[in-house]
Amino acid sequence: MTLSHPTVTEEQARQLREIVIDVLELEPDELTETSHFVNDHDADSLLAIEILARIEQDLDVDIPQDQLPEMVNLAGVWAVVARNQRGGDQ
């Protein structure tokens, strides 16, 4: 897997992908780095909040809710998580 954001590890990318697949109830091959959660997968704001909560719980990352609009696809999730990791730029 080629990562768009180099500060997300392969393991974190795998975990984030699994979280999104689980919350959105997708088959693994349905989710791409750029597939849009709302337009392509019929997600709504409650599912977006659930993704955010699962990321915070499973990866121990605090993500301000004002960054939720950036999390529209897997690449956006990777970027937000990378930015909000302990020791990351904010």
C-alpha cells in the first residue's frame, strides 16, 4: 500500500482502513484511498462521528471535531490522524 501521508505507518493505515470498513459496513475491495465516504458509500454525519470516535479509542489519537470535514475519504483520515498524533504538527 502506498501512503499519501508519510507520517502514518503501514500498521496505522491498516487499522484506519479496518475501522472505516467496519463502521461503514463495506467489503474491503469497496474502499479505496479516494472513495468519498458520503458520495460513494452513503455515509452520514453520525457514521463520520463514529469513525472519529473509533480512531480516537483504537489509536489513542485526539482529533478536534472541527477537523471532521477533512475526513471525507481514507486519504483525508490518514492526513488528520498524522497531524494529530502525539508529537505531530497541529
